[in-house]
Amino acid sequence: MSAVAPLHEAGNVEAPAAPTFAEAVKVWAKIGLLSFGGPAGQIALMHRELVEERRWIGEQRFLHALNYCMLLPGPEAQQLAIYIGWLLHRTVGGLVAGILFVVPGALVMLILSSLYVLYGDMPLVEALFLGVKAAVLAIVIEAVIRIGRRALKNRAMVLIAVAAFIAIYALNVPFPLIILLAGLTGWLGDRIFPGLFSGSANGKGDVVDIKGAVDLMFERGELTHVKPTRWHAPRTIAIWLPIWLGPVLVIWWFTGASVWTEIGRFFSLMAVVTFGGAYAVLAYVAQAAVQSFGWLAPGEMVDGLGLAETTPGPLILVLQFVGFIAAFRHSGSLNPLLAGSLGALLTLWVTFTPCFFWIFLGAPYIEALRGNRALSAALGAITAAVVGVIMNLALWFALHVVFREVHAMSLGMNVPVLSSIDWRAALLSLAAMIAILKLKIGMLPTLAGSALAGVLLLAVAG
């Protein structure tokens, strides 16, 4: 790879060189192996590797792609990798970037899921997961604060977040409807009060137009694939819809109303409505997996997120855990571990294949909309609504981690039984929040420390 001085070094005027495909594969593999810390950390890693260090893509084009990915259902960080891979090396570049972003974490998650079902009921393992749950609660609360600081820039955005929280917690409004109404509010609000709903891509008004290799290639007319053609949408739909839904239909044809059909159908639906990433949709998935299908117990959903937090890749890999457990416990004549592995694979397929579909279908049109203020305004309102939804998730986690019994009210609100408080979980959660929010200790050290503290509490209190 041609050496390019980092952007922060003074006097750096060298034009960035476009990477070869082999160079890009190495960098995407590195990102996939190091993509810990959830979407915020993953996006920051890609920005450092692709914008600052290598200058493969410019600042404004990176943020424009990110804006589009945040509007899509599914993991925005993986979709951003697909988008940039597509910009650099067309469809094959997007495929490689997206696959390498997921595969390392998926392999780790499969191993952890197998260990969980084999040894999860041992007292030592239960103590470990007690600490992990406490740390996960602190991580989700920190996510609310982090995203809220970026998204809730004024009273209008705060009101949208509060309205979204009330709608999903107290009124049981469907999540996709909340996202749709938020986007419509941003679009209309931009026309009436543009100062409240639109602004720069990073919310600070100080975007620096740093050009990267992609921008120079575009100026030279070398990026012909970024321009949509008349047949682009029909061709993409004809190719990717069968790739996505074909296996689900084949499974339904041969197995009928089986757990495999339920997994394929349910997670295909989730791939369409999972706006806001894993945090935002997890409460809905947990409700369906626990109450509707009976695949998991409430605490196991939090265990799954704890496992996903410890692996590289998108946090929505927690859905792979759900698919594994569902198939493991409804394996029929198959070996349970084999059935669980197949359930995990099916869940991965229907969860992540649509990500490629959304990018390959929409990216050329989004490239033509660079600088569109209405799109930015809709994104800002949706991000504010996602804050409210994540607040609901934080409350859901807190109730199921700190209390042993939680009752559902008529409209779906969860109310704890105060006498069922678990003082060990409450103490560990408080310690984890102090570690993350006050002491600024990283996610992985906090998870490890909380797990160890759970074991120590078991040894001391029994």
C-alpha cells in the first residue's frame, strides 16, 4: 500500500492513493477482528483506518454514507463497511467488507453459545453471568447518554426522544411506526423550523472537507458504478430477494411449521424493522423470543447480549444466540448442538443478507443525494427517537437484572415486584456504572471485572 501520512501531521499534501483489492481485504479483515465496542467504537475504528490514516474516503462522503446507513434497518456499522467497500471495489468489494466484518464475531459467538447451553446452569457460570448482566446494564445506560449527547441538540429533539419512550413503553406503539413518525417529523420540521432539524453532518457545524482516494476517483470519472442506471433497481431486486428469502421458502416447503420456519420468518421480519441497531430493537426481540415463541427465559436474553458485547462485530449478533438457543431446544431428531449451529447459521443469513441488499440497491441513489438537507433532518429526528427507544431498553434491562419478578401491565408496561430485588445484582450494576460512567474504564475490562466480582460474591455469600 502506498504510504500516506496521517491527516493530523502538518504539511501533509500528498494525494491519497487508491487501494488495490488485496490491500483492502487486509484492512477489512483487521477491522473485523478489532471491531469491539458496539457501533460507536466500530464507526470510530473505520473512520481512523479509512479516513484519517489511509485517506481512502473523504470526511464528508464518509458522513454522508453513515447517514444513509443509520436510516436503514440492521447494523449501521456493517452497512457502512459494505458501502465503502462498494465505493472502492464495486459489488465484490462490498461483499468482502461486509462478510469480513461479521465472520470473526459470528465464529466466536457460536463457540460461546455452545458453551452456554452445555455449562450455563453451573453455579460458577451463573455467577459469571450475574456480573456480565450488571455490566451490560451499565453499558446500555452509557449508550443512552452517549447517543443522547450527540442527538438531543435542542428541545425539539428532546421532545421527540421523550415521545418515543412513552410511545414504546407506555402505549406499546410498534417500533417501525415510531421510526416512520420520527422521520416524517424531521422532514416536515425542516420545512417549518429548519434551524431545529437540520445542520451539519456531525452536528457541530465544522465538517472539514478532507478528500480521499474515492473522491479523487469520482472527480476523474473513474467511479462509473456509483451512478444509478435505469435497470439498476430491478436487477438488484431480482438478484438479492431470492438470495435473501430463497432459503426461508425452501425450509418452509420441506419442514412446514417448524422451529426453522419460525426462525427464518421472524428474523427476516427483524431485518426489515431493526432500525437503530441491536440496542433499539432488543426489547422487541426479547418480548417475542420469551413470550411469543418461548425460546428463551427473560434473563437469558441479557446473557446473550453480554456474550455479544465480548465479541468483535455488530452487537446484533445477539440474534445469532437467540437462533442457536431456539433450535437447540427444539432440535427434533437432530443432535442438539448441530441443530443449534444450523439455527445460528440461518439466523445469520436472514439477518445480514438484507444489509447487502439495502446498500447495493440504494447506494447509487444516495450518492446522487449528497448534501440533501431534508435527508439530514429526517436522520436527526430518527436518531432522537432511537434515544427514547434505547431508554426503554435500559429500563427493561434494569428491571430484569435487578428484580427477580416483573409483572406486565395491561398496555405492556413492566412493573417490578419490589420485594424481589436482587441486592447482588443491584450492587454489581452500581459498581459497573461507576466504572464506566465515572472512572471511564473500558467496556471489556468492566465486563471482565463484573464477571469476576460475581464469582467473588458467590464465594462470599453463597
